[in-house]
Amino acid sequence: MAVKHVLDGIKVLDFTQYLAGPTTTRLMAEMGAEIIKVEWGPHGDPVRGVGYIKDKRSAYYIQQNRGKQSLCLDFSKPEANEIIKEIVPHMDIIMENFSPGVIGRLGLDWETVHALNPEAIMCSLSAFGQTGPLAKLPGFDYIAQAYSGVTSMIGEADGPAYLPMLGLGDVNTGVHALAAINAALFHRERGHGGQYLDISLLDSYFHCHEINVQMYSASDGNIEPSRSGQHHFAVAPLGLFKGKTSQIVIIAMITQWKNLCNAMGKPELADDPKFKDIRVRVENRFELVKIIEDWLASMPSDEESIRVLEEHRVPVAPMLTVPQAMAHPHLKERNTVRTVSDRTFGEVEIPGVPLRFSQFPDFLPLEAPFLGEHNDNVLGEMLGYSDDKIAGLAEQGVLISRTNN
């Protein structure tokens, strides 16, 4: 029997909404898992009304929910909870990203799930985790980012902090959750049963501090990492440099420093006492910035500067806008930016799948669901409900569906 992808046969009951949790299950769908997205009636995932809307269809929702089945229930009715409890024994993964305690009030706390299905893996994804003083607070990406110390590192040294205009924390946390789930699946396959996973945005954001935490700790607090604008506070040269017409990112670590000096036609800088090692380069980084920017200004164009630096094996990049990145031939060739077609919305470009497998080089043909589109399939095929029973649940308002978004 042909296997469609690496997670073919894995069944996921997906209570997630917005971005972090749907990132995890979106990637699982791309890897062949069967995702039953449980949406809370009457409106479903709030992102159905977010972002660019065309013909009542959200491009945001399409991007995050392709390949999922939609089961929409009114959880104010006890029948909805009973339906979910009937589905749990058929699942491999239970995924939720409500505030801590909400899933328990639906009667699906870990103890209940484990009793219903000892082989199930349950993953709770939240802003702050299931324990700790902050656990009960509501939160989104930027809230966890602020608590993690990450926001304080973004912006000019003497100015206010800034917010990055993309879902760094949500997507990063979704990928952390995916790593934990896949490891738990592997552990289960060794015969050790299901388990509970507690994944948080705050933990995942804090995990991104590659130098700040240990530098502060190791120096007994004498070095306090802080935002430093366009140039790194602890490594030089590393930053955004003013080119002839645009900004250019240049990084010259220990092995590339001499290459940069040679590229600029200034090999003597490599042995200059003010720049001979990374410590003194950091101390004199703004003098070094001027030298590099003067060289960039003397070049015929930014494109030529980048060509010369690349020729000398100096890590360098133009600072592309989103449209420029989307049009770049490298991103196009690797399907890093890809075009998908939605039956209502039409064609739209979205980020591609960063997980690549030699045995499965092609994308699966996936479609984002309409609200409650798969009510009949899930209840009929998985639970064996009759057409009359399903119709009765719909008449009672337990099941909700719409065919236009």
C-alpha cells in the first residue's frame, strides 16, 4: 500500500485557532496526517474573518488550514461534548491552544483523554504554559515576546522597542510543538504509550536567546544585553550597513574578517590593533561601521558591492522587501514562496513548506475547509452515525455548517 507522506495514517483532533496551534497541525497536514479541525460554533476559527477577504474567504485562514477537515459544534449543547468523547478513542493526537483550564471545562482534560485513549498524545499550547504564576493569564505572540525579554532587544539603543511585523513567536512555538509531538509519536511506537505535552510561547521565545542569557549570567550581571539598533552589541561587524541606495546586511565573524578587509581593498585592517580581534572590533564598532559604509559609498552600486563581498566569501545580503523576496528566483525555485489555488478565493501565494523529504518531494493536494464541511464525513464514517441522526443534530443546532467561507 502506497504511503502518501511521513505522517500518513496519523489522526489528529485539532482544537487550535489563530496561528500557533494551527501552524503545528498545518505542517502535520502537509506531512500526510489526517486533521479534524474542531471549530467552535457559530463562527468557527476567528481567523476566518481576518486578513485579506475575497468572496467571504480569508487568505489567512486558507494559508493556515489547508488539508484539514472542519467539524463545527456548538459546545453549549451537551451533545457536542459527547461527540468529541466518542472521537477521542480514534485519534493519535489531541491538539489544543485554549487558555489553561478551558479544555478541561469541555470535559477533555488530560486525565479524561488518557482514560479514553491511553495511546493518545495530547499537546496543550499556550502563551505561558500550564503551570506557573502567569499560567492563567490570556496571551498572544507579542505578550509572550514582551515577557521573554525579546521585545526589549528590538529597536534603537536610545529609542523605544519595536514589534516585528510577523508571527515569529507563534510559528516558532508551533514548530517546537511539532518537534515534541513527533518525538512523542516515536516514543509511543517503542511501546511506551501516550503522554501529555505542555508547550508555551514564552518558553519557545526564551529559547531563542542564543547569547543574551548566558552572557548576563556569566558576567555576574556586568554585561546587560540590550537593543543596539542596526549593529550587534556583542559581535562586529554584524549589522545593517548603509549602501549607495539601500541597506545591506554584512556579517564577518572570526574566519571572514580578513576576507572582508581584502574585499574592501584594505588588507592592513586585519592587523590593525583597533580591529585585530572580535573583542576590540566590538569596542570600536562604530569606527568600523564608518569604514565599511565609506567603502560601500565608493562602489558603483549596491549590487556590485554585494558581488565583490560574495566573491570574497563574506556573508552578505540585500535587505529585501516582502515583494522583492517573493519575486526572488531562489525562493521561487525552491517553492519557498508557492502558489496555491482555493476553490472560492482563487490563486494566492503563501509561504511554502520548510520541511523537505527526499522520499516525498512533491506537495500534497490540500484544500482549506468550509465551516463544518466535514460534519457528515466525520460522524458518519468515523462514528457510524446514520444520515437521520446527523440531520437531527444539525436541526438541533449541535452541528453547524456554511458553504461560503
